[in-house]
Amino acid sequence: MSTNSRLHSILFNKCPRCQQGDFFVTNSAFSRNFDKMHEHCPHCGENFMPEPGFYWASMFVSYAFYTIYSLITFAIVVKWLAIDLDYFLVGLVPTLILLTPYFFRLARRTWLSIFISPRPNRVHLPEGGI
Ligand SMILES: [Zn+2]
């Protein structure tokens, strides 16, 4: 996978601009500080908080991920493996709860990547430092 792509930054916790700096403080979605973000990219200084409430809309991106995950698991479990729908529903809810931190982080990175195009060679540090 090219490191100069939006998909790379979304999947690997990287800055959507330079593809080098980390987006979240920790690389694991299942750690205590899974929701802690850098305010600026530690490598290029890109602002990760463009405006107050910017990430409010990422909730809808997260909803799309939940829906896609549910439909894919439904197709595999109920249609392909022919397991009863009740077992699928009982298993679906805990997995959705367990995947909440992962989808939270994925949705925020996706939402910011929509608005920032990748420029891996650009290094811009804001005035006054990071
Ligand atoms: Zn960066």
C-alpha cells in the first residue's frame, strides 16, 4: 500500500497530511487513553482540530462503519454459514461494544482525511511551535 494515500493514514494512525506523525497518542484502540489525540501533528504541525465540534460529524462515519460491519457479519454468519439469526444477534451486540473504540478512532481519522489531502513532503510547523 502506498504511504501517500488517505487509506494509509486512516488505517495506520498517521497524519493525513504528511503520513508520518501519529494521529492518536497511543497506537492501540484498546488502551486506557484510546481517545487522546494530538492537537497538531508531531511531524509536520498540521492542525488536527480545525474548529470546535469538528469531530461531531464523525459520529455518522462511525455509524456507517457499524452498519457495514453488521451487514458483512450477517452475510457471513446467517447466509453463508447458515447459523440461526438469534445466535447472530446475541453475538453481534458484544462485538459491536468491543469494537466501539476501534470504530471511534477509525471514524475520526476518516473524517479528517476527507478534508486534508496528503502531501508527504510538506513540512510546515506553525508559528509559535507545536
Ligand atoms: Zn503530519
